[in-house]
Amino acid sequence: MDWLAFWTGWEELLRSVVKDHRFWAYPLLFAIVFCETGLVLTPFLPGDSLLFLLGAFAGQGWLHLPTLLLALILAAVLGDSTNYWIGLRAGPAIFRDREARWLSRRHLVRARALCRRYGARAIVIARFIPVLRTVAPFVAGVGSMNYSRFFFWNAAGGAAWVALFLLAGFFLGSAPAVRTHLHLFLFLIIILSLLPVAREILRARAARAGPAARK
């Protein structure tokens, strides 16, 4: 599969929706961000790269930046809150089920370790790590984290995440080099976003290989 062609096509499709259906663009974008953060089964949806791209579109006048900021921050905060309540109600059974195939237990365990290490601040940290940003609020619900405390860090993290990538796209997206090779910049953002995940996977494999090598 040509991944560069895939991301270029995704960019062009979103560009077409934003330019030709501006009224419907905002509800659609709200739904994408909400699902990416709010449904524990959809961590594959675009996050960082989507926000950067939308910021670039706003910089070109196709979207209204204040409206976009407000809508997507709200989507991110409501998404994490929904994920928290799903975890609170359904999560314990999933952690007990070692054969659950629809949700990676490895990701759940990593998110739980992050929450134990950093407490509620983990919700902010996880916002900037793909997959974990979807799983962390779920784990916070499983652990029955105080909701008021969770919501404070949820709102802070959601606002910081959306604002950072939207504004980066808004200000950098107008640069000639970025506009000419926007799909390459999006691909680079995806790669950089996945580096923490790749590092944790390699560390986990090394930890498993250590005891085996000593046998």
C-alpha cells in the first residue's frame, strides 16, 4: 500500500469537505474528535495530524478559527468524559477478561501504569500520545478516579492539545514550504506522534526478552 498516497488522499478529501460543505464541516469534525477521544475502540482515528491540517485550513480562510477552537476543545473534553464513564461502568469486567480481543490489554496496562505514576496529570500527558489518549480516560474510570479531579485535568489537557496543534497549523500552514508539501508535514507529525508508542513497545519487548535470555 502506498502510504503517502493514502495520506494525500485523506488530506484532499477533507479539503473538499471543508471547502464545499462548510456548514456541515464543523459537526463532522466535532464527531471525529469526539470519537477519537471518547470511544475506546477508535484510537485509530486521526488526532494530531487532523488538528494541524484543520489549523492550516483555518489559516487559508476556509474555517473560522475561534469557532473551530471552541468546537474541538468541547469535543475533546466531552469525549474524554464519555470514555471515563464507559470505563467506570464496563472497565472492571474488561480488565478481568484476559481473552478480550477487541481491546488491547497491553494498552490498558500501560495506561494504568501511567495513571498510577502521574495521577490525574496522566490525563494531560496522554493527550499527546496516540492510543494512550483514548485509553487513559477509560482507565481513569476503571480506577474510579475522583471525577471532579479528572475533569479539571481533562479540560486542561483537551484545551492544550487542541490549541497547540490547531494554532501550529494556523501559523505554520501558511508558510510556502508547508503549503506545497502539506501531506509530507502531516506524515511527519504522525511519525513523531508515534515515537513514544514505539519506544514503549521496544522497552516492553526488551523486558520480556531479558528473563528469556537468562534461562
